[in-house]
Amino acid sequence: MERDYGAEIDGLQKDLQEIKELLVKGVSINLRNGMPQMNETNKRVGHIEKMTNMHPDPAVMAILDKLENLCGSNGDNGRITYLGVFASGNRQSTWIRNEVNTNDLLSLIENKTAEKVLACIGNNDRLNILLAILKKPMTVAQLVEECGYNSTGQVYHHLKPLTAADLITEDNSRGKGYYVIQPHRVQGIIMLLAGISDMVDPQYSQGNWAEEAAD
């Protein structure tokens, strides 16, 4: 069978043109699954590249699109939106924080606020107390039993800094001596745990946190 070199050349030229068009459009990276996704418009807003196909829900993508536009047009390092609901022990906290400037979040390290907060709650005893009270309001006697302490004095020792930080308070409407998490602090605790979950997520890498802590 005789080859049609002219048709083959035309086909190669067509393929090269398609490749050229794809290179011009560019490739963006889908950070959720690590797979390259073609960005049909290769849009940028300032220093921000618009990402596509990050989430299957159009409503979520609309929020991301707005954050990208706002961040790029204002020259910010980043903007985030987070929302949620937590209900336990007949108490509920619902929150929405929209278009938070990450520059303000980074400043919490610079002014040592992050260090103070983590030092206040960053031991197993206080975290266990917070966990117990998140589940339901508790008295000191109940916390002794729930958290495995030997005396009420041990509980009071850890309640003092948590109360001073306005993380917990007494709720006398339930009876004398019941401690609860301040409603406006619940979101901070839950979101802090969400951040920890992201840091230890083994999807992309694994770390030996016990070893790092020992250093």
C-alpha cells in the first residue's frame, strides 16, 4: 500500500499545532489530588494563578474564585474562609469567618501570640480537660474521674490557666460548679485540631512528630 506522505505531514503539523496551543494555555496543578489539570484560560489575578477543578462542588469553587480574586487584586499573601458547626452536650457553636487575611494570621507568630496560646494548652492534661468539657459540661469531681486524676487539686491546677485564657468558664445555669467551653472559643479549638490534622496527614508525606518534639 502506497503511503500518502502529504497527508502524514499534514497530520503531524496538526498535532504540533495542538501541542503548541496546550503549551500556550499552560498547565495548572490540582493540589487536592496532585494531578495536572489543563487550565483553559490560564487566568491570573495579580500574582495569583486561578486554579480549576479543585473541588467538585461549584459553590465551593465560587468561594475559592472570590478568594483568589481578592487576594490577587489586593496583593495579599493569602485569604481564607472557614465555617462549621459543633454540637455536643446540648450546646452548639456555629461559625463563619470570611475572607480572613493570612497576613494577620502570620503576625500571630511574630508577636508571640501563637507561642502563648500553644504553651497554655499544649500539654496532655489540659488537652484532655478541654476534650472532656467539649463533649459535655463537667464539674471538677467529674473531671477527676473522667481524666484519671488523683485529686481535685490536680484539676484546679490546670483549670486556672484555661479559665484565665477565657477558654472555659463556669455555667451555673446547670448547677453549681459546672465548667463549659466558652461558645466563642469552640471554633478556635476545632479549627486548631483541623490544622493539626492537615499537618499530620500522611497523603503526601510522613513525619516523626515524636522525634521532632524530643529535639
